[in-house]
Amino acid sequence: MKNANDIDLMTVDEKNQLQLERLQSTINRAFRHVAFHQQRFDEAGVDPTKIQSIQDIALLPFMQRKHLSEHYPYELFAVPLRDIVRIHTAPGTTNNPTVSGYTPQDLHTWQQILSRALKAAGVTPHDILQITLTPGLANWGRDYKSGAELIEASVIPNIPLSIEKKLMVLRDYKTSVLVTTPALAMELAAYIKEQRINTNALELATLILAGDLIPPENRRFIEETLHATVWLHYGLSEVPGPAIAFECPAHEGLHVNEDHFLAEIVDPDTGAPMPEGQAGELVLTTLTTRAFPLIRFRTGDKASFYNEGCTCGRSLRRIKWHPGRTDEIMNIDGVNVHGQLVLANLEKTMGSMPSPVRFFVQQAKEKKHLEIWVPVSGEIFSDEIKELEKLIHHAENRLRENLGVPVDIRLKEKMDG
């Protein structure tokens, strides 16, 4: 069998054997060290030693986002805390956030994953790579920095900047690769177009977009305005990180890092496997993660598998990422926000829950934000307008801090139930 690092050169049988061995190791480790997995396997009547093929994974129960919050903070860790060298948090489905941990080996694995995805986009040691991500994806900034440094590219780390400062750095530092979100890329392209800035003054050639799907028309606008090529990466804001799947030069779907993740497409209603090529919910199982194994994690993202091989020659399976979701999660520039968490934070901040409350993702120009409509009621109404404004301002700040996304609360005198 070829070296595990040469998965692109493996036959289908060799790749399946590698995945099976790593799946068995993950399942056995989770069963031995994580009470949650042991209980779930027992309830499903599954003996981990009976997993003898990739198809047998269908015997295992699904993990959902609520499980990550319910077992806050460390109950899903498969290693002792002394082995954890990095801890990440992300908004959960309740007041408890999602907490994920990483061993030194996990961090090395993510460095390899990011390096592979960046190389597929043509990043080399000669590039200057600038990272500009939203505060909710700050953890991803560290991953991209680590992966780019492994390639020996020059890195400008993730620092919040105004659009003017961002453009100044792009121009003066001769950035050739920009890692950002689709919304921030659209904001940059729109600003350059409105200000009639000459892009010939920029060295920018590559945009790597992470966190959200981008409509084809927006992608064309960005590429035509910035005279750069867009590459899409897929990841999860909760766990484990960016570039679980990545685009190759063919730009036809995203290759899954199959040596590190086992991907399934299931019917979101029944959980049954979808026929090849049909869209369903993407389910992921980690194969090499030591600290925080995920077994059949329901992502809520819509995807489908490509039936045919890729013209780039890679053997890694490809997915097509579809718009919309199979759950109630709202995606705001790559950060997943659950409605229950919005309501819980609102009630805690205001002291009561006005009814009805409405919330949805809004887009002002190129930027997305969470807009919340709160009815003016006896519970929150105050004759002192300053007190009311203070309450709303406090609630907005609390939600921004806990959710990691921009929030705008609007008072409404009349709302339908």
C-alpha cells in the first residue's frame, strides 16, 4: 500500500482500506474514552468491533449540534486535558458554546490539510498571503496562517482592518493571495469599483473564499473586478476547521480530504443514504482527529457527490455545495447561528421574552448581519427613550459578543403574531 500521504495516487480500493482502518481506530477510541459515544453505541446496539466496511458506518447513530452544547465543555474530548494544547469555542445551540480541543498531532494534521488546499490553489513560497476574516472565524485565521507557513509563503496574519486600510495593505505589501469570506470579498470588489481604483497597482492574483457558498454572479463580479481567480473552501465554524473540502484548478466541485474525513450524503428527513449524485445533507466523520472525534456529524449543509472523476487527476472525491440548509441554522459570513441561541440571549439580556420576536439574515450592500425585530410591549417599554435605547444597545452588544456576528435590533410597534 502507498504512503498515507500519497492519497491522490491511491486506487479506490487502497483509499477505502485506509479510510476503514482510520474509521475503526476513531470509533474504538471514541467508544473507550467518551461516555457519550459509548452510551449512543450501546443504545443503538452497535459493537464497534463489528465495523468491517465503510458501509457499516450506517449502523452508527448521528451526532447533532445540540450534542456539542449539551456536553459542554469537555465531555466529548477523547484525550485528557493535559494533552490539549489549543481550545476553540463557537456559538452552540443553547447558552453553552461549542468547545473543541486540539492535541499537537491535531494541529499538525490541520497544518497539512491547509497546506494541501493552498497548494491546490497554486500558493507557493513566492506568495505573500493576507488573511482577512470576520471575528467569528478568527480561529480559522490561525489555521490558514499555519498552513501557509508550512508552504513557506509570507503571511500577513488576520487583523481587523477598515476597507481603506485593507486596500492599503493589499497594495503596499504586494499581497498576491487573499484569504477571506465571500461577503468581505464582495465588499472589497464593490469598493474598488465605486472608487474607480486601478487594480493594476495590485499584485493580487488569488482569492481563497471560506465560510459560505458564493452565488455564481458574485463570483464573476469579484473575479472580473479584481482580476483574480476565486477558489472556494468548505469548513465548519464549530469544528473542526476550514478546508475540509477545497477547489482544484478545474473549479468543478470541492475535493474532500478523504484521508481525514469520511463524507456521506443522507436524506435530511430519514437519514438514509441518498442515491449517487442527488443532493442531501452532508454528514462528516473525522478519521484522524485525536482530541475531538466527530462520528456521523450532521452538518446541516446541502451537498451532492460528483459521479465522475476530476480532470485535475486527483482521486479525492468531490462534492457540490448547494445553497440553503437542511436545518434552522443561519449562516452569517461562515458563522453558524441557531435561532434558539438568539432567543435565549435576548431573554437573558432583556429580562423577559417579548412576543412575537422575528429574526433573519439581512444584507446591507455586501455585508450580512442578523436583524432582530422586537415588539414594543409593556415588558420593555419605557417612557424614557434614553433608557430604552440603552437597553437595546446593551442587547446588541451582548448578542454580538456571544454569537460572533453583527446584530441590529429594531423596535416594531405593530407585528403580526
